[in-house]
Amino acid sequence: MNRQWWKILCVILLVYTVVLGLLGPVPALRQLQETIRNLYFHVCMWFGMMILFTISVIQSIKYLRSLDLNHDIRAKEYASTGILLGLLGYVTGAIWASYTWADPNNPAYASFGSIVREPKLIGAAMALLIYFAYFVLRSSITDIDKKARVSAVYNIFAYAMLFPSIWIIPRLLPSLHPGREGNPALNFNDIDARMRMVFYPAVIGWTLLGVWITSLKIRLSLLKEKKWLNA
Amino acid sequence: MQTLSRILTLFRKDWMLEMRQQYAFYRVLLYVASTIFVLYLAMGETNYETWNALFWVTQLFVCINAVAKSFLQESRGRMLYFFTISHPVEFVMAKILYNMLLMTIMNTVNLLLYLAFMGDPTSNLLQFIGISYLGGLGLSLVFTMLAAIASKAMQQASLMAILGFPIIIPQLLLLVRLSKVAFAETFREGVVSQVVLLLVALDLGIVVLSVILFPFLWKD
């Protein structure tokens, strides 16, 4: 029971997020109107993704220090859940964009074209591509120990190179996406106090859910690994 | 002191191999020349923005081609031999130095051919040359490490592109942006030196990471 408290916390926070996120008060901005509620879902996905990728890198560093394959499995599973959250971030972003960016007077492909050219979306796609490449690299090495070592090295190297891309590209190119001058929603001034009451718990809740999913996947692949090793 | 002399010996070995085989140089020369012929025949002289973008894309592919060889040429047996006579840090430093030299030469060839065929749209050529060398060195550093990673896997050459492209895009964008200063585009005060410093810091970071991470790739 003692070790399960965070799962209960996760459920409570997510119920709180969904209920207050859909019913709570929000500022009525001219362009966003009620779509601003998507902040509790869309932005949290990207926060969760970055946190999970960070955990994955920490596990990779731990693997290189100990050469214990458990850490390698953790690094892999955290990265794959991170990709899942990233894809969900795209889906929620697409819903948001279809209400705020898409122009009903234009044909759908014109709106689509202008949305895919958005630099922030390309930046996010690159982060996901790096982790897709991580999985391609893993699958192209057959030896387990070698796979773990080489992919851990790539994970650390790519993560270190990813940060410049997150900090630089948004400041380099013009963009419709909010948060040009920094990282959206991290800044205390650009988010309403009432929304902050839901937003921060939402980030924690969604991240905990990601960790929960990952912990199940880790247990599953540990079982598989054991079966494989004993066979 | 001994470390330094070992690095230099390894570096000299790569250089001598290159001088005897002249493999990388002619291969990349052919590669660049045919690319630029096609570009020239397809569109002749272009506006500076296209020129700039094409230059950096060519630079990227030249770098992949030139640097990829550095680890892929080493057979398993030879790696084992190096393993017994040198330290991984010395080995990777020698590779980094060699690739930097190789990329500097390729950069010169690329630049000369571009100027000859595609014209010179820059307003400050010296500045552009400086930026292109800075960028070329940065690219060679990143791809040295990626070649080391890819050499451990199957289908190495194509894997290097998959691993490398998402990582290199930000740096490349920064370079494309920075080189516009040589086309007389105006920047805000201090931005240019900031970006140059950022690139230099990034390069140093890559060297440090390579030195830390390469020993883990080394043991098989």
C-alpha cells in the first residue's frame, strides 16, 4: 500500500484536472475562447514527454555506470512512453489548431499546409525523430549488451544535442504558436492565476500516468526477458 | 606528453593512409563536382537565399561522406589492435583531429566550386568563408561521434543519416541564419557574436561528450 500512494494521487489529480478543466473558470480571450481548456491536456503532454525523456537519459547514464541491463530496459520503456505522449501532444494540438488556426474560408489542404510548416511543430517532430532513430539503432544491433551500450551512448548524445534545438529554433523562426520568447506556460506572467491552479496539478497528474504506464511495461519486459533467458 | 604524441601518431597514420589511397579526397571531389554540375545546369546562377541553402545542404552531405569512412574503414581486427596499443580518448581525439582536417579541405573544395559555378552572391566573402569553416568543423565533430556509434551497428552508412539528421538540423539552421550576415542582411546588435559563441560552445560540448562517451563504445 505504501508504495502505491502515487497511483492514487495520479487518479485524484487527473479526475481533478478533467472536472475542473472542463468546468472551472477560464479567462475569455478573444481568439481562444473556450479552447484554452486544451492547455490542461495539450501542453501537459509535451511536459510529460520531456520529463519521461529526461528519466530515460538518467537511466541510460545509470546503465553505463553499472552495466546492469535493468536500467537499459527502463531507459527503453521510458523513451517509448515519451514518444506516446509526444504523439498525443500532436493529436491534442491538431484539435486545438483546427479551431484556432484553420481558416474555414480556405480549403482544408491550405490550412493543413500552413500548419505543417509551423516551425514549432517541426521542432517537436525532430525530437520525436531522434527517439525513433534511437529505436532503429536498437533494432539494428543483435547482441544484447552491445545494443544496450551503444543505444545508451546515443541516447545521452542525442539528448544533449536536443536541448539546443528546443531553446534555439523557437527563437529563430517566426511562428504562430504561442511562446515565441521562451517556453510557453513556464513563465509565471503569461498564464492566468485561476488556470495555474489546474495546470500544475495536471502536469503532475499526466506525468504520473506516464510513469505508471511505463512501470507496467517495464514489469512486462522484465518477465519476457526472464523467460527468454531461462529458455 | 605521451598522450599527445600517441594522438599525433594515430592522426599521422590516418593521414598517411589517406595520402596513399587518396580514397576519400577523390571520392568527395567527384561527389561535390557532380552535385554542383547538376545544380548549375538545372538553374544557373540563383538568388543568394537559394545559394546559401544549397551550399549548406551540400556541405552536410559532403561531411557525411567524408567522415563516415573514418570509423567504417577500421576492420574488427584492426580495432582490436588499436585497443591493445592505445587509450580510447587518444583514439577518438586523433579521429576528431583528422576529421576536422579532412572537413577543412573538403570545405575549401566545396567553396571554390560553388564560387566558380554558382557565382559569388556574398557581399562579404571573407566573412562567409569564416562562417563556412566554423560550420564545417562543427558538422565534422558531430558526425565523428555518430560514425563511431553507427560503426557498431548493421547497415552503417544509412543508419548514420537516420541518426544524424534530426540531431544536426538545429545547428544547420543556425549556420544558414548566421551566414546571412555575409549577404549584408542586418542583424540586431550583438546577435552575430552571440551566435558564433553559441556555436563554438556547442562544438566544445560535443568534443567533451565524445571524450566521455567514446570509451563505452570502444570495448566489445
